[in-house]
Amino acid sequence: MPTFGEFVQEKSLAEINERIRDGSARVVTAEEMPDIVDELGLAGAVREVDVVTTGTFGAMCSSGVFLNLGHSDPPIKISKALLNKVEAYGGVAAVDLFLGATQPSEDRGIEYGGAHVMEDLISGKQIEVDAYGAGTDCYPQMELETSLRLEDFNQAIMVNPRNAYQRYNAATNSADQTMHTYMGTLLPRFGNIHYSGSGVLSPLSNDPNFDYIGIGTRIFLAGAQGYVMGSGTQHNPQNNFSTLMVTGDMKKMNNRFLRAATFHKYGPSLYLGIGIPIPILNEKLAKSTAVRDRDITVPVVDYGIARRDRPSLKMVNYEDLKSGMIEINGKEVSTSSLSSFHVAREVALTLKQQVEKGEFLLSQAVEPLSRVGSSRPMKQTKESPNVGDVMSRDVVTVHEDIGVEEAARLIVSGSFDHLPVISRDGRLMGIITAWDISKAVAGGKSSRIGDIMTRRVYSVKADEPIELAARTFDTHSISAMPVVDRDNKVIGMITSNHLSRLFARRR
């Protein structure tokens, strides 16, 4: 008799594969399994179900493809290659290239990238190749231009370092400006919440302890049969953020399940459909595949804080996220998915049909995935200064009721052409520039600066890296910002001149 907490193995993988071959296997999707377990219990579900199919379809930036072009005449050792003006890495061998999904093009920028080249190839389109050689005795050719289709490559092997996250943080934005991120466009002041992942259908959420999924597990990868190579980069199973490294033959893939995308003002990405069939060998796997959306929780993270360690505002589950509305700080905030649950469901159903037809056999892992991973922050040996290290603390502030002439005198006699406008309790409420004053004087407008100041002010905190200040200057075409404390009180000023002097010293 098994001891308490153990599960009896009811079936072997060989038995299930034999049922798949003779067409008698009972296959359900992960969306159907919870109700079956509720109705029949774990033991009944093991007897009734042989395979549970999963599926996800979302942006998987950490993806790419190895391409072999074959040797030209005269031969070339490619040091740099452009595929439809998207650079592919040539430091592998003479005519082997690696094309990353997020690499932007040289002529269209982030609107077209490596992911788009992959989709074009799978769609049967011809791409233009520009290759540049290193020039050696055995590889004398220096430049080459050709046009290729997918069938013209000897091999096109997709190798993706990090795919199929078990779950993913939801994202919102507390800042006063819109944020353009890999989680999509996040509106200011908690204007929306974006999330990713398929929840109940997620492959790793249905086998979180890797009782079946391991190195060598056969998977559905964009319509082809691929394999798990191992745990993915940033694999962090201790915190339920497991990932997979996967591979498959791109020549067998279907553009229904591989699509290129560009996140507005962020860059290209690749949407992939991944599915894994999970054999119901025992009650433990039956229990794992009975997971529901409400059982899978994720933090809502504030991307308005542009730092590595962003604050988590609350924990929610996928049932909450799929409801379309979540409360944040007493405010109802709309939610939307960056993944397609519709296509994830199609992946699971397509995989179900392939298993039922005997076209997809399950494979025994050669080694289990690690249950301990690493997702540590980068070790930075050279520290970057913060805003507080370069800002001016000698800043003049004004109230909104002073006259334009007085503001002009303060600018002329001071070292800044910007004056932060503060409320009676010292909080930042606006800013006035020399240009604002010049326009007011020339136009004969109001004599109070409160009528002409800019009320939407970009500010920065003293403990933020100068790179964030530089990014704000560049994005919004401004040259100075007030530095504020946690109470939004002005404690200094930073200008583009401060950064110019700093960068000049670095050079």
C-alpha cells in the first residue's frame, strides 16, 4: 500500500502510446480536465483520461533560428549578413547564421525585425540576402547578394532560449506619462492592465513539478513537432516562473501559429504557439492538470517605476484578469491580454486531434528539468551615478501668483531658464520657462505666471539613475526637470547640460 501523500501509477507511457497508435486513447484539453476531475475524482479521471493537451500563444521574444545557406562559388566566410536588411549573427561558421526574433531592420527600424523575416519565410515569401565576407585564402569572396526562400536553406532550425513562461507578471503604470513596454502600451495613472499567458491552458501550469515535462519531451511548436532542450533562461521554478528552452524544424511550421508583431515604440517580437500533451499516468498528474484560472496567481507590477525591482501592487489570478476589470487603489482598471487565448485553445485542440489520429506520440524525458533555477540580477561592476550626484540643489522656485516680470528677473539673475512652480505646501504643480515668459510678454498676455505655466511637468527623483533622466529628456524633447522627493517637493534641478558634462568626463 502507498504511504500517505503518494500516488499510485495507474498507467505507463508505453501503454498510452499504444492506445494512441490504435486510436483508442481518450484525449481532452486542459480546459476540459478540471470538470472531469470534479465529476469523477482523481482515480476516476486517471481511468477515464489518457492525455491532456495544453496550449499557449503569446509573444516570446527570446526566440531565433539557425540558418545554413550552403557554400557559394567562390566560397564566402560570412562575417555579417542582412536578411531583408535585418542583421543575422555570422560568428558561428562560414555559412551558418543565427537570426534573433527581436533584431530590428536597418532600413525600417523597429517596424520590421527578425520575427518578420521568419514569418515571411514560413509564408513562402522570398527574402533578400546581403552577405559580407572576412576574406581568407579558402573563402575569398567578400560580398554576395542573393534571393532565397525557406526551401533554399539547407537547415532552418528554431532554437529558443526562453519560451512558454509558466505565468507572467501583469503590468500597469502609475506614472503621469504613457509607457511603451514589452507589455504593450501602458496608460498613465493606472489607465489599464496588461497580462500575458493562457492560464488554465498553460503547459507548465499543468505540470508545475515537471512530473512529465523534461529534456527530450516532444512538443507542438508552431505547428511542427519540436522538443524541449532543457529549462529556459531565467528559469525560476521556486517562484512558479519556470521556462523552457525549445527547438524545432522551421520548415515544418505553420504561419497560423507563428506571427511577427511590433510593440508600439518598443520593438519587434515573435508570437508562437506551443502545446505539450501530458499523459495522465497517475493521480498526481490528474491533480496537476485539474488546475483552473483561479488557482494561478500573478502580481500586478507597476511599470511606472523604471527600475529593475518594480513594486508589486497586489496579487490577482487569471480568473480576475480574464474578467476584464481589477481594482487598484480603489479604482476599477480594465484588463486586456497580450496573448491570444483563442489561438491557445486552437493549439490545444489541434494537438488533441493529432494525438487522437495517432500522429503525435508522447516521449519519455531523458532527464527531468531542474527544480531550482536562477533569475538573479546582473552583477554590475561599474556603478552609474544617480540624479542626486549631478543635480543642482541651488534651485529657485516660485508660486503661481507672482507676476511675469518678477519671474523674468529671477531667470535673468539665476543660472536656470526654468522655474519650478510650487503650491503653498511646497509641492510641484507646474513649470515656467524663459520661452513661456517671452511669448507672454510679446503677446501681451496675463501678468500671472499661473496663467501661462505648463502644468504637466516631467520630474525625476534623486535616487534614480541618470539614464532615466536622459531617456525622459530625449523622449519628450525637454532640457530640464525638477528633482522631487517622495512628497513631490522640489529639492533640485537637473538639465541636459549636467548630463553633457558628465558624459564628456566619461569619454
